[in-house]
Amino acid sequence: MDYDISVIPGDGIGPEVVGQALKVMNKAAQRFGFGLKINQLPYGANHYLKTGVILPEEAFSELSSTKAMLLGAIGDPRVAMGPLEQELLLALRFRFDLYVNLRPAKSFPNVKIPINTVPDGEILDLLVVRENTEDFYMGLGGLGQGGYQGSIKAKRGLYHLEGSVKIDLSPKTDLAFSLGLISAPAAQRVAEKAFTLAKQRGAKHLHVASKANAVPQLYGFWDEQVNQVAKNHPDIALKRLNVDNLCYQLPRAPMDFGVILCPNLFGDIVSDLASSLIGGLGLAPSANLGDHLAMFEPVHGSAPDIAGTGKANPIAATLSGSLLLNHLGQSQAAQAIERAVKDYLSQGLDLPFELGGQASVEKVGQILSLALETMPIK
Ligand code: NAD
Ligand code: IPM
Ligand code: MN
């Protein structure tokens, strides 16, 4: 059996880590008797600088025929920050209505954690469930001089939005604004997913991040929607925290947390924090899920500071590949990749630079591929 998957390696360390992830995924596929037909797409900064096009309309139709895609990272210092990320990465999330962003952060034996709060022999197992379509990611905003007047427009899987904004500032000064929006169905569907995942893990509680104290319209509404959904799950205690307090509590007592539901922006931030608690961004995978296509990507970005040096850790991309294979129904292959990563990190030999070793991105890929090749399989 062959699976069609689309791959956008993207920018910076994206192609480096995706190259290794694909190598490992292909080895796993070989071992478990299936094939991966990879449709590699060139989008990213280089393509944009060459053609002036970020993501053509044909790409959406091409992608909609595949069940899953893997993305490296988007963002390049030669291009202004924003448009590339918005019109490529965020556009994919929104157009395919990938409304859930799962960001597990699971620690590994013998991987040093910067703060010493995970007891020896125990595993920190966090799962950030991030709303992935709304909040301050609506792309609604503008710049004005003395005020602003203009129309706003957005499209999501759940709705079309059109309106206008008029702002007068007195005295007149330059301004920028951005609108956050949370709709009831978008908040409720991700909350439902978080409760379901918490239940699957046998969790007794679910944490939810909010900030209704400072932004009551938006996050007070978010709280109400989550509370509504909580009524269907009386066996799971909902623990609400303001996101600032969450960022304080999480590093102090990470073992008290499991599934953490977040609105989009806080989810972005909290998932980087969570990755730090397990040893680094290079270990943190993610899945963008909707009802159709799913997109898998490391939590990290294009890391321009280390791009081209060989110092990138490909494990986050590789584990994203494992989540992808699991999504395709190849759970044994997915677990084999997880096992290879776990064994490799437990041995503590030839570690990636991020974890204090000297193994290049290529070398880590080789080690994991070899492990997949030789691993005993029941
Ligand atoms: P970043 O995640 O790229 O890097 C943050 C830090 O983590 C850097 O010091 C980097 O060297 C390190 N790091 C990240 N991944 C690593 C890995 N695999 N191995 C070892 N070290 C790793 O965040 P940033 O610097 O804020 O962003 C750089 C660019 O990436 C920006 O253009 C940003 O918009 C973009 N970005 C894209 C995505 C994405 O495509 N999903 C995610 C985050 C940031
Ligand atoms: C991420 C990134 C993106 C986000 C950026 C690049 C738009 O930080 O995937 O975590 O904010 O979602
Ligand atoms: Mn991020």
C-alpha cells in the first residue's frame, strides 16, 4: 500500500530537518510494508523571492487531494516577518480548517531538563491543545494616521466575515490595531477535543488558559464556551488559569499539568514553554487537525541562527512524521519511530547539539534510520 503525502520543507532549517524526518519515515514504511509517495512542494522564501508568489491557488487544490502533509518551517530574514508566515503557514491552517493544533511535549529519559522539576525516573507528559483558527490570528487589522477607516474581511471553515472599522483618534496620531475574534462553535469544538483527549489519557483534570481579567470580552467569552462544553464532561475537573499564572506555575510544577487547552495566541506561547521543559524545541512535534487534510510540523520555526550549520535537531520533525504515520493508520510504524527516538536519547551517545552533543542533523537522521532498520519487530 502506498500513501500520498505532500511535503513543504520550507525555509532555514526546515529542509534540513524534513530531509532527515523523511529518511526515517521511509525506513519505517519499508519495515512495516507500505510506501510513501512524496509530493515535494517548493513554497517558502526562495520560491517567493524568485517568483513573487507565496502560495498559488493551485497549491490548495493539489494539497486537498492528499490526506496528510509535513511542513518544515516558514520564515526567512530576507523577507519581512509576517506575510510569508501568514499567507503560507497560517493560510494552510485556515483554508483546510485545521482547527486543532496538538502540541505534545513529552520528556525523554536522560534528557537534561533546564529546571530540575521532573523527578528522576518520571516522565513529563504535557499536551497543549491549541485553538488554531481564531483569536488574534484573524489577520484583521491595519495601520492608520490619525485614525482608521476600512473594511475587514476573513474566511474560515465555519464562516465568512465582512465588516468595517472606523477609528478616530483625538489628538491624531499614528496607530495600529488588530482584532481578536472567538466564535462559539470554534471554541466549543476545540474544547470538546481537549476533553476527549484528556479522557483518553485517563486524566482527572483539564487546564484551560485564559486572560479574562485583562481582555474580558474575548477571553470571558472563551471561558463561557469552555464551561458549556465542560458540562458534558462531569468526570473531568476543569481548572482555569490566567495565562500569566500558567506560565508561572508550569515551570515550577510541570508534573501537575497534563492536557492544557489554550486559545490560539496563548497556545503558541505555552507550547514553546512546554518544549523548553522537555529539553528543547528540537524535540517538540505538532499536528494540525481538521476534518479532512491534516498537517504535521515541528513546533519550532526556521531557526535562522543555526540554519546551514548542521546543528539543527531533526527529532521534532521526525516525531511530527511519526504523528503523520499514526494519522494514516500506520500506528506500528509511528510507534517504532517513537521507540527509536526514545532509545537513542536514553543511551545518551552522539546527541544533537541542542542536547549538548555534537551530532549533526544528518548524523541524528542516520542514527535513527539505522535504528529503524535493525529494530526487532514482533
Ligand atoms: P525558532 O523556533 O525558529 O527558533 C527559536 C530558537 O530555538 C533559536 O535559537 C533556534 O536556533 C532554536 N531552535 C529551533 N528549532 C531548533 C532545532 N530543531 N534544533 C535546535 N535548535 C532549534 O523561532 P524564531 O527565531 O522566533 O523564528 C524564526 C523564524 O521562524 C521566523 O520567521 C518565525 O516567524 C518563523 N517560525 C515559523 C514557524 C513555523 O513555520 N511553524 C514556527 C515558529 C517560528
Ligand atoms: C508556530 C509559529 C506560527 C504561529 C507563526 C510562524 C505564524 O510560531 O507554528 O508556532 O504563531 O502559529
Ligand atoms: Mn510558535
